[in-house]
Amino acid sequence: MLTKTLIDTEEISLPERIQGIYNTCSEQEQGYLLQILQELSDTGESQTYEEIWLSDYKELPVGIDVFIESETYLGKSNDRGKAVYPAWRKVLRDIFNAGNKYHEVILTGATRIGKSSTAITATAYMLYRLMCLRNPQKFFNKKDVSVFTVTFFNLTEKLAKGVAFREFNDTLKTSPWFNAHGTFSKSKKNFYYIPEGGKVEVDFGSDSSHGLGKQIFVGFMDEINFSQAGIKDVEIAKARMKTTYDTVAARVSGTFKHGGEVFGKMFAVSSKRSDSDFMESYVEEQIAAGAGDHMYIFDAPQWEVLPPETFSKEKFWIAVGDRSQKSFVVPENQCFPEALDELKSQGFRLLQPPIDMRSNFIADFMVALRDLAGIAVVGTMSYITQAIIDPCITKRRRNPFYQDVLQIGTKDAYSIEEFFHLDEVPPEIKRMPMFIHLDLATVKDRAGISGGGVMSRRDIVGKDNVKISQPVLGHTFSVGIQAPRGDKIPFTKILAFICWLRKQGFNIQRISRDQFQSDFMAELLEGQNFTVDKLSVDRTPEAYEVLRTLFLEERIELLNHQLLQDELVWLQRDASGHTDHLAGKSKDISDSVAGWVCNAVRYNQNVPIEGKKAVNAIAAVNKPRGIVNPQNINGDALAGLFPNLYNNFKRK
């Protein structure tokens, strides 16, 4: 059966389109196509074409341009197509003039460019083509009692029934064709379209269970924002929405196949409003993975979508960095070719927005980049950015674990300590009071284990120039424990590792553990005479607030652990003040670091003082009394003067 329409576009000539269609047809279909072309050449009409289509369709579907422009269809809702930006007209042609090539359509980019309205137009066209079928259930070889749906999804039913669902139904209300082929619910509060025949429905839902017993022909997932939805447990919500999307997309592609092609579609709309939005993270993953031939992704800034007359023709340069290089507006005196080439060589991405937007970028560059250019640089909108991490990374030490994550379970013979390189830990780090935090897991996740302590103290100048002595922390180690497939996280091996650290001379003061699956671990540790606390870095923001403060004040010496840095810059802070990671990302290691840091600050003890420093301090105090000259005093002299005090301070 020929499933392509012979519609010319502004981009592809008619002969090229015909050749493209011919190349995708089977041998039998190619014969039909040649016959159709011959009839069109002879008489201007083709009886063969009409018979082929009308065997499956009650009426021949019009092309997307006619559907948009004609007042019979959607023309009344968009000023006969004039209200649809040329960029979106091209997108719609790309999607539908490619036959059934794309069954996942992702529309993202800048804000206020018409993404949702375009997806609604595309969804209406999909419903129209489905309703043109003589018998949709028979066409797709489904039971006659099957109900095909166009379903709008979001985090909650209230959001799913919100703006996009309402605009979709309001759009259909303006169409004579849809009014002639269906009715609308009488309730203004619960307003929706009811296609004729009772075999197709327009619905909404918040998870895949809302589609049980129905066949989802079109899935529409509108912009997802967890903060806006007031979701408390963002982690669970992310997992649920990811499952919903995957389930619906699989149903669309698996259910509505005909002749080897997928006729259904999944539409997802996303703005780069914040890198905590589920759809934004999903889009980034798909782009990074190459998306796939079945996906159509549109991602553009405002100035490439809105009509050219919207903006001034004059432009300016911006340099877009990454999580380590700050983005900025390029000064006017640095816009010559050699300077721009130098920025490119440094890894900056150069863009030219219209001059109208210059004030927006100067006022708040990252917000303008996100909203106007549709670019969210990973980490720049994060709670903890790479810029505040970098100055705290030490170059004099490395992580004793050379691997960020160890694959160790209960069934293998590996131990954690055999991967720990003891010679990487300097004596002064080994001696300092150490705090360990365990971010535990069972099968699906990773367990994060980190340790560190207070190395020294530093005077911080506070309000009214008052000096406050604050601790400076040192990071000893971090590692992730990932159970092999079919195995579990080895709690007893974690216990053995901590006991081994104590035997090697590490001064372990306290061990904290999170709320999840931790009681058994606490009993094991307490049985070995460790002091154990319960500390959740998820339920209260305290731990990450402390960690961020240490970064800002450069009072932590952090090991160069790449996964830890990634997890830290993935962290987002929601409206309630809690931190969470991007969808599909982890925070096991960062949680374990935030845990030990919080306890080290909370329970920090007097830091060991070197004998030389103690000598100078005490000598300076006693100088006015004429006891000793601090420039000449040495350890032996101090021992004679203050034997007990000196022994307390002596460490080396």
C-alpha cells in the first residue's frame, strides 16, 4: 500500500520527492506508482490512486500545509496559517512529508517560540489522519473493541489536563471538520473532544497506567517541572516519568505498525528552563546518544524561530563556555576575526544574537542563554558549580582508590581494601580525626563511601571585622561500590574495609550512614565499637549547605575524583531547599562526601598542633615577662619550661 503523499515543499522539488518515494517502495508498490504517474500525466487524475487510498480511508487526508491553512481544518485558529512561524512550518513538513520515518518528536530550545502550539498542531493532524481511516482497528489488525487514544501526560493529572490539553481541545473547537466528525463534552470545566464512532478518544494521564486497556496512538508529554508541580520526592517522580515516557513510546512504536512503518507518534515538549526538568535531561541524553533515525529533534534559539522582522538586523557576539569556562558577552573591541578564532581554539562556542538581546545577556547571562538561546550549560545553573569546586581540588594528593567505582558483590572474592593504595595517604592525613559517611544501597543503585577530617583551622573575617576560627577539611578517600548484575551490595565487605582502615592506623572518630537500609549496617559497626550516627543528606539541606560554604570559602582540600565532581555539578536545589540530581544521574559519591563533611564540622575537635607552632605561640605570650625570646626558643627549651604542656602538643 502506498503510504506517502505527493506534496511538494519549499525545500524539495517534486521530481526529487517522487524519486525518494519510489526508492522506498516495494516492487509491487513501484508498479502502482508508475501506473499512477502515467494516469496523472495522461488525464490529470488517477483512478488507481483513489482506489488504493479509499480501500483504507473514508476520505483522502490532505497534506499538512492544507491542514494548517484551510479554514475547513485549522485555518480559523491560526489566521489561515499566517500565525504559524515559517520555522515551524518547515518542522511540520519535515515530520510529515517524511512519511512515517519519525515516531518520536522532541521540540526543545528557547522559551516563548511556539513549541507547545506546534506539537498541538501536529497532534491534531495525527488525530485527523487516524479519523480518516475507514476502520482504524482493522487497519492496524487490532480487536474491534480496542480503543485508540490521543493522550496528554504530565506529572499529575491536574497538570496533564492543563494548558496543552485545553489548547488542543479549544483548537479543535474552531475546526468545521472536527465539529462535523465529533462532538464536545458539555461541561466547561471538563471540556474535551469526542470523535465519532466511539473507537478513538482524547484523554490525559500522569503515568502509563492511565493507558491500560487502551492503545495510545499519540502520546503528548508537555514540559515537566518538578518544582512547579510541588513534588516532594523528586527522585521517585523522575523514575516514574521516565518509566511513563519509555512505556508510552514503546506502545506507540509497537502497536501502530503497518507495512513495516510506525504510524503513531510520541511528542515531547521541553524548554531549557532549568536543568532539573525531566524532559530537558531526557533530550540531552538522546542528543548525546545520537538520537536515532526514528527521532526528530528540534532545538533552536529565539532568533532562529521568530520572524526576522522581530529583531534588529544588527548582532553581537557571545562566547558560550562549559562548566569550567564561564560564558560571557564578547567585548566590542574583541570581535575581530583573530580574537574570535582564539576563543574558538579555547573551546568556546560563539553565537550571534540580535543586538536587542544584549542588555538581557549583560544583566543575567546564564538566564538569557537558557531562555533566549535555549542553551543550558551543565553545571552553570547548579547549586554547586565547577567554578567553586576547581580552586579546592588538591594537586599534592590523589584518591587512594584509582577507580571511581568498584564492581564488588557478595558472591565474588574481592575485598574493598585490596583496591586501596595506602601509600597515597600522607602521615598527617592518616593521623587526623577521620569521619566516614556511607550512602548505602542494595541492588539497583551504587553505594558511596567517603572519608575525611579536619586538617587545620583558619581565621575567617566575619561581620564587623571579627575573626572567627573555622576548620579546614581534608578529603581522604571516596569510592562507589556497584554490585554486579544479579548480586547485592556487600555490607559485610564494607564493614571489613572500615575495620581494616582502623588497623592501618586511621583515626576514625565517627561513622554516619543514611536512612536507607542502614540499621543492619549500624549494628555491624557498633558491634566493632565504632561510634555510629544516622544522617540523611536528602531530608534536610544542612549537609550540602555546609559543603557549599566550604567550597565558597576554600576551606576544603578535595581529591580529584571525576565522578564526584560530575555528581556535584548535577545537583539542583528545589523550591523547598532540598538538593537532588538530574534525571538519570547519580549522587551516591557526593552524598557520602556531604555526609562526612557535615559531621566533621559538627564534631570537629582540637586540631593537632605542630611542636614548632606551639613553641612560637607560647613564647610570644611569655615574651613580655622576659622568660624567653621566641626567635631562639626550641623544643628542648620548651620541654624544660613546660614539660607537661609540651608533651601534650608534641606530635612529631
